[in-house]
Amino acid sequence: MKIKVLLDTDIGGDLDDALCLAYLLNQPSCELVE
């Protein structure tokens, strides 16, 4: 069963938001929702 995740971020010049998004996209148990 996948865990639905709503990621709210201010992706811009900071690297931490992009790394978080990349991490979540590579997790098979995670489903990003719109």
C-alpha cells in the first residue's frame, strides 16, 4: 500500500527542497498527489 504525500515547498535556489522531491520520487511506497 502506497502512502499518499502532499509536498508543499517553495522550490527555488535552495537545494534542500529539490533533494526532498527527488527522495520522495524514488520511494516505491510513496505516491505524490496533486
